[in-house]
Amino acid sequence: MSVSLYSVKLARTVLLWQLATLLVIGALCFALKDITWGASAIAGGLAAWLPNVLFVILAWRLGAQAPAKGRIAWSFALGEALKVFVTIVLLILALGVLDAVFVPVGLTWLSVLVVQIVAPAVINNKG
């Protein structure tokens, strides 16, 4: 199996685990508290998950091209900057515009980020 195919499978698996995490926490907040907490948790999870999806799509599209020397680092840096910007915008929308509750937003946002860090290690140790 080629490294690029393995990377695509790993990225897809991590994104699916992140999506599952945000949906489970959103459902738990909805079931244990109320619909406002559930919606807030989903909004917080999406603020962490959607920028990752955007970054992976950009990485896949740029990975198909033959990169010029030194361009890979710039592409990565610009992708990360875009990811941070989109995250901030989504958190502002969730907390400011949608008037979400801070605790479930923060809890789900951090949980999805922890999955992003932990999932590759767990997946690699299984294989």
C-alpha cells in the first residue's frame, strides 16, 4: 500500500472519529440537559471538525500536484492559517450569533481536538 493511500485512509478515519465524537457529545448534552446544550455542543464540535475537513480537502487537492521545492511548507502553513481563521469565525458565530452555551461548545470543541491528537496513535498501534 502506498504512503499516500495510507494517509488518505488515516485522514478519513480520523475525520470519521471526530464526527462521531461531536455527534455523541451533542446527543448526550441534548439527552442530559436540553436542546440548547445539544445544539451548542454540535456547534462547538463543528467549529473544530469543519476546518479539519477543509484542511484535508485542500491537502488532497494539492497532493495530487507535483509540488515545487519549498512549496510544501508554504502550502501547509497557509492551510493551517486558514484552518485557524475558520475555527475562530465558527466559534464567534456559535457564541456570538447563535448565542450558544459556552460549556458544551468548549467541551465538544476540545474533545474533537483531543480525538485529532489521540486517534492517529491508536489507529497506528492497531495496524
